[in-house]
Amino acid sequence: MYALPKHYDVIVVGSGHAGVEAALAAARLGCSTLLLTQNLDTVAQMSCNPAVGGSAKGQIVREIDALGGAMGINADATGIQFRLLNRSKGPSVRAPRIQCDKKAYQFRMKAVLEGAVGLDIKQATVSNIVVDGKRRVSGVETDLGMAVYGNAVILTSGTFLGGLLHVGETTRRGGRMADTNSGLSASIRQLGFEIGRFKTGTPCRIAGRSIDFQRCEIQRGDEPPPRFSFLPFETALPTEIFTLNHGQFHMEQMPCWITHTTASTHDIIRKNLHRSPLYSGRIEGTGPRYCPSIEDKIVKFSHREAHQVFLEPEGRHTDEFYVNGLSTSLPYDVQVDFIRSIPGLERAELMRPGYAVEYDFFPPTQLRRLMAEDAELSDVLLQEFLARRQRLKAGPAAEGLQIIGSDLDSGALALRAYAARRNLPHVWLDADSVEGRSLMRAASLRLMYCKCIVGPVSTSMPRFNTLPAARIPALTCVASSRRL
């Protein structure tokens, strides 16, 4: 087994939305970071709908942006249609949604990753999680016989763990159409974790030139375009060919189109439910509530005479349209029939079929600070932590602890044990050393530079905010100080 000479603070497995954010966050905070992906050509690929945000999801994207994430900025830069949903309702449910140029989003984000200081990117399929004698993660192994060692491993596997693709009676292995799946589940199962199965799906893509747009209702973007990021647009360099919107320049928005299913559509689907892997019993995974397949819509909402269908362009330089609202795993011939029963799509040509994907997941209730929790282990971690980190004097009645990067796991536990041992009610957090957006970013990220003062109230610490020691969550740090 060849071992990569470099030892990393953080190893991120997977390069979808979550993997990208995890890798960039760790690198920005000074951690030496490695991002591993099965295919460098699909980094940040938008596998399903090339849109970011929407109801409930748009609020999350803005929170990610407030914490320093890249998704909102990238969507703003590569968007081709911008809308704010639920305008007639209260501010809390108004949700931004940006239809992106699929390839521009992907390639621009890959360029952001490649330019990030302290971040390495490598193509590799991780096959095993390496743990030491104390069951602490120490790295990963790949299917080509390479080992990579680090202090922390972040898995962002998406639909690839044990993925199965279903189109009618046909089933094949894969995490996405034309991409292989991952066998990493076996390694994680051996560590004692419980595994479940989820299911999701995607609709077919059709050729724009085969759509009769005169029979569809046009849906234009909002003016001025609502954005995700709170930061001002930066002027793009001439070399940034995938940045479509920047500075004062904003490309003309592209319209989407609305049509609907018909009674004929519903009849075709009902007659072929026995050919759907979802209803024939071949799919065991639980599907999402927020994105039901068209089969589920017809069965569970049988009283509905029609369901809306949105025709959304996938980019400025492609003829592919995403058929939003018709996620399906029915056979190819059935997909052709029911698509052509929809107004405006009578002559539609399918470029890619819809399909379902079934994959492994690990219930998050299994996440704990450590594999085992007891007082003896807490004391050991406390001693290790205090031995490695210099104590900082911060007033007559308090001692300071400095938590850096990968020490957060033991650091959070050490703070709680330290406070409990000395019967100290609060932990004081330096919240004045980072301004505005950076402070928001620091509030929730798991890896950061943090100065914590354990002790009672002191008038010599006017810029410190309080948090009850008993409420310090594991793996969650609380404030940032880049001066440390």
C-alpha cells in the first residue's frame, strides 16, 4: 500500500455541494485539506435540476452564504433566471431560486476549488476508512492501493454509496447515470454503523427544438434579479469565462415555460404502474416527501386532474430542457408516451431518460462526540488537549484555552470537562475579534481558530459573550479569532 507523504488536517470525500463547501471551509480556516472525488470532470456537477434554492432551500443557501459558503456566490455568477418565490407571503417564507447554467456552475466552482490556498484535489475512489487502535479515524484507503492519512475525514457521498439506478425493469449499479457507485458502505458497516436506504429520482431531459412553446405559458425571471449572496458582485477577470454575471454586468435572463399533465397522461401512468420499480417492489429505499415522482403524484393525489410541469433550460449553450415535475423510473417507452400526452410536448424528443437512484445512508442519530463516552476517556482527552495547547491568561479569575482546527473534537469535550471539574458555570467567548460577515461565518463552522475563556464574569472582559458551559455542543465551536 502506497502512502501519500503529506499528512492532512482534513480529508473530504465527495465533491458535490456538501463536499465543496466542507473543503473550502476547512481550507479557508487554515487547515491543510484534501478533496477526493471519483471523477475530476464531475466536480460540483448539478446531477438533477440545475437550479439552486427554492422553497425552504433558498433560505438555507442564504445561511450558507452568511457563514462564508460558496454556493450562493457561484449561483449568482452563473444564473440564467432569478426569482423570489412566495412574494405574497411573509418574509420568513420568501425563497430565492436561481436557475443556473449547468456547466458554467460546475466549471466555475471547480476553478474556485483549484485556486483555494491549502486545498489539494485528487481523483480517487475511497474504499476503506482507516482507524487506529483507539477507533479514531486516521485516514482513508483507495481502490488503487493508496493510503492518505489525516486528522479528520468528512464523507459527503450523496447518492453514490451502494447506488442502484432503476429505469423500468432495468437496474444497474451507479451513483448517477454513467457514473459508477461506491462500495465504501462495507467499510463503514464494519465500524459498527447502522445503514439505511434512501431513494430519489430525476425526470427526463428533452430537446428544446422539439417543444411547441406556443402551447406553453412563459415564466420570466424577476427584475431586478434577486441574489443569494450579501456580498457585492466583483468584477470578473477576462479569464473567468464561466462567470456570466459580475460587477454591473448581468446577462439577459432566460425564460422557463409552464404546461401541465392531462387525463391521458394519468391513464398511461396508471396502466404501467406494474412496470415501475417503485410499485413492483424492487425499490426498498424511502423516497423524499418534498420531491415525489409522477407515479406517486398520480397514486396519492388521484383527485387531481392535472399537475404543473415546468420546462427549464439547462444552460445558454445547450438545447436540453429539464422537465421539472415529472421525476420517474418508468420504462423508456412509457416515458415517451406520457411525455407526448402533455400540451406542447406532443413531438418531444427525449435526450436522457428519467430514472430512480437507490443508495445507502447512515442515520444521523448515530453521530456522537466519540465512539465511546465515559469520564475516564474525558480526563484522558482533557490532559492531551491541555498538554498541546498553551494556557492563556485572561484576567484574575479565568484561564484561557486555545482551540485550533482538528482539536475541536477533543477541545469541545475538554472545555466541558474542565468547566465541570472546576465548577465553573460559563465559558466566555471572544466575539469581537472578527467583524460582520466573518463573525457570522465563524459561529457555526466546525473547524476554526477559537479562543475560549473558562471562568466567571470579569469586568476585564467586556468584549466577551457568555455561553453556559453545560450547553457547549460537541464538535461545535463558538467564536473566531484570526489573531490567534
